[in-house]
Amino acid sequence: MKIEQFEDKNLAHYSYAIVSNGQIALIDPARNPQPYYDFAKKNNAVITAVIETHPHADFVSSHLEIHTTTGATIYVSRLLGAEYPHETFDDGDAIILGHITLKSLNTPGHSPDSISIVAINEENEPVAVFTGDTLFIGDCGRPDLREQAGAITATRTDLAKQMYHSLRDTLMTLPDNVQIYPAHGAGSLCGKGLSEQNSSTMKAEKVSNWSLQEMSEEQFVTRLLADQPFIPKYFPFAVGVNKKGADPYETSIAGVDVREPVACETCRLSLDQTLTIIDTRPQDEFKKSHLKNAINLMNDVKFETWLGSIVNPGEKFYLIAENESVLHQLIGRTAKIGYESQIAEAFLLTTGNTDTKVFESDTLKRNEGSFTILDIRNPSEVREKPIFRNAVHIPLYELRERTNEIPVHKPIVVHCAGGYRSAAGSSILESQLSGTAEVYDLSYAVKQFQP
């Protein structure tokens, strides 16, 4: 048996290929199936099974496309309510893969329909468990994503209680030497304290993972529900896409309209002024010249997450990049959250019709009271590390809906922790408060004010 782990650093996502005697089972594959086809060819093996541990909220899976292309059977829990061809895979069910067996365990908690998969070797010994979003390294899955999404919904409290028992009554009964392979690592929003490690053992997690320590159900629920990260707008949407099955990856991104570079002289005539504009160029370029009302969401490691946190499911938008190569990369990354069909047009920008004044941070140092300071960091960041005593706090993922709460009688200075989010936040305010208030981006200079 061979286990190969595939990593998507942008979404902190792990998927897996298990190989035995020329057969491959894939677990939680990413949107682009090509790496799995390449792996199968390299190993002279055939993909015969695709297993989804649950309908994912943070990325769109290629399970249906792989089934259509290779004929591999898709296995999911009957509770998922899958709308694509599949076989149910729940407690007591097993798949023979070459010389090994893959056994299903129902492990609700992150979602009502979550399963984990135990790999059993030729000697009938469990050697690995693929835990999806149930058990992570150093943490367990959050229980608050399925209150309004999926075939079965449940309150966060009920799911937290289920998580308590899935961990203790099911996963912790596995032998200590069993290797744990989760679906996510550090940086994922599917948990709050994931380790940088990409795998572990049951023995090690029993020692170090807070969620496996001795405590009452009530204590566990209270701790699990506290301080979970925000929920991006696209999460419930992605659950629905995965429940149905996504369109083929290459076909979908090929369907995006990539037009000729746009100049400001023609853009007013050729662009729909009611649509959102996502300009991914570096903030220095954006500030020099951009289209009026554009949002500066830079090409960064977390681009997918912030795109799906600012833009609503179903909302059409224009996509701008600094060069053709980056533009096509970002179309592919947009597809990872299922938003590619929302791109009205993708293009390069030769000249804009608006510029942004560079803010002099010394002005703020001299007279802080002359400005409305807007802190768009996440609530946990504000609590842990306050920067400005009298700042207004509205996190970036809520900013478009809450601009009416911001005082406009003074110039507004927007800041985050390091400059990435403030570029997006200040451009959102420039668009929505145009003619009402002056808006400035503190950008990287915020580090001068941090204790």
C-alpha cells in the first residue's frame, strides 16, 4: 500500500491517493483532477474509487468529473443526500482496494454526514485513518457550518455534542500506531487551531490534541464553540455545489470570457457599471491607476478565501490581473471555490480612470483625533492585539454590508494587521462612500503603530 498526500496551500487542503495492486482510491480530491490522473499514470494504476468524507464547504471537489472521466465509483454517506451517481459508504461498509480494505466510520460533528476511512492492510491491521474535517492535527473540525446548508442541517451545539462522541467513541478506539491523515492543515477556516504538521498518530494526538483530552461533554462543547473563525460567504454555496457535483474543471475555466486589455477611454462604454470589479494587481499599481469603484483584492496566498468572503455567491464580477499568466492562474483559483461562472469578463488593465492618494502616516501620528480609524481585522485579532484605542471595528468580510455604520464627518483611515486587507477595505469604502468622505489606506505603515 502506498499513500500519497496532495496539498493545496491556498486553501490548506489535503487530498489523498491510496494505491494497492494497481488500483487507486482518491479521498477528498481538489477541483482540478489532473494531478490525480498524472499520479495514476506515473504509478501505472487505475482510479477505481473516489471517497468524499462530507460535502466540503471551503472548496469544490472534482469527484463527479473523475467519475465521469474514469468510471470510478463515488462513495459517500447515505446521509449526504448526494445528487450524483454514487454508492453509500457508512458504518460497516468496506471497499476492497487491491490487497487492502477501506472501512467506513460515521463520525458526525463537523457535519451530520461526515465519515472517516480506515485503511486495513493485508494482515487485517488498521494502519491509517483519513479523518476528513472531523479530527485535525492539534484540533477538531468546527461544528457551525451546517446550520443552514446541506441535505441535513443541525445546530452547532448538537454537532459539537456529536463531535465529542465521534472522537471518543469511534476514533480514539483505534490503535495508537494508526496514522492520522486529515483534510486540512494550518490556515484552514474549517477549524481554529490546526497544526503545521500534515499527519500524526493516534498516540501523539491523544497526548497533544486538546479535543482528545479528558473533559465532560459540556466542557468540550463550550470550548469547541468558543472563538471559531468567521464563515466566508461562499461556504454554504460550496456545500450545495459539492452535493450536486461540479462541472468539469477545464471546461468551466475555458468558458470564462477573457477579453482584450481595457483602457479607461473605452471602459465606460464597454463595462457594466453596476458590476463589482475585482482588481488583483499590487496595491502600488492599483493606487496609481485603476477603474472607479474597483476593489483591490491582491493576488495573495489567501485570494480564494477573501474573494469568497467579499463577493456573494451568484454575484457577477469583473476580474483584473497584472499580466496574462496571472490572469489565467486566478481564473483557475476562482474555480476552486466554484465562482468561475460569476466572472463576467477577465482582462488586463492598460490605463485606469482613478487614482488614490498615498497616505502619510506621520499625519496620523501627529493628530490621531482628526481621523476616523477603521480596524478591519477579525474580532479575535482585535481582542488579542488592540492597536488604536478609539478605532471603529468592522471586519473585512462584513464591510460591504456595514459601511453605513462608519462615521463620515472626518477622513477615514483603514488598517488591518499588515496591509493586505486594508487595500481591499479602503477600496471598498472609496467605492461606497465616494463624495461622502475621504478614505485612506494606512497599508504597511500600520506596523509603526503596533505595540
